[in-house]
Amino acid sequence: MDRSPPFALIALAFALAGCGYRFAAGGGPLPENVTAVRAPVFVNHTAEPGLEAVFTRALREQLMHAGVRADPAAEAELRGEVLAVGGGATILTTPLPGGAEPRLASYRIFATAKLKLMKGERVLAETDVTGSEDYPPGFEDILRSESNRQAALHRLAQRLMRDGYDRLIAR
């Protein structure tokens, strides 16, 4: 009788060990070991409609990733505000020999947001986060350009909320 483990079990063990996945909550605990918060919709202080939804979703995803429960009855509240958003062209290609004009190669969008962790009327922690994200132009296709801008805005909101959470837990 052969007592060596079946090849399939060995292959499975190597696959699971080498895949790089791990299951762990991200970040650490919020101040005063807050484990559940209310996370209301962000206040949008900009002229751009819809940013409150983008940033609220990014914050709630970050809280879920960090293992913080969303609870409408929680005594702690994590308030958010979108303070500024803007952008513009950032990079032009170098002119080609023969007199061809340089072309736009990149746009950049930036945003600033504020996070404030409250327990009753007491501020446990607060931080401002600012960042930017580059995205390619759509050249002659305005819908592609706007789609690229929206995707960059979503990536930026996710990164800012991750950074903001990290700053809140560091206090």
C-alpha cells in the first residue's frame, strides 16, 4: 500500500501557499476602539454633482475592508465632506520632427476631503486628505474622456478614503 500523499493534494497545497492571498481585516482599530459607526452621506461643498455618492461609497467600502461595522444605531459617527475638486491638462507629448504639434497626453484630477470621527459631540479624530489622479484624454471622443475622468475620480476617492482611515487610526 502506497502511503505517499496523492499528487492532487500536494499540488493544491502548493497552489494555496503560493497564491499570495490572505484574509485579514485591513488597518487597525479606530480611536477609543470604535468598532461600529454611522457613515452618513458626505457633504459636497463643490459645484460638481454626485461627488458625495462617490466618496460615501469609497468610505463605506474602506470601513467594510477594515472590519468596522456600519450600524445606524452606533454611538460613533464618521462624517465626511468633499471640500474641493478640480483638474486640467498636465502633460503634452514632445513635438515630432516635421513640425507636428504636441498632443495632450494626460489630464489630472485632484480632490480634498475631510473625515471627522465623532462620539456624541466629541471629536475623536479628524483629518483632511488631498490627492490627485492622472487619466488619459479621449482625444476626439468626449464620452471616452469623461469616462476616463470618472474612473480616475473613483480611484482617487478610494485612495483618499484609505489614506484618511489610516490617518484616523494613527491618532
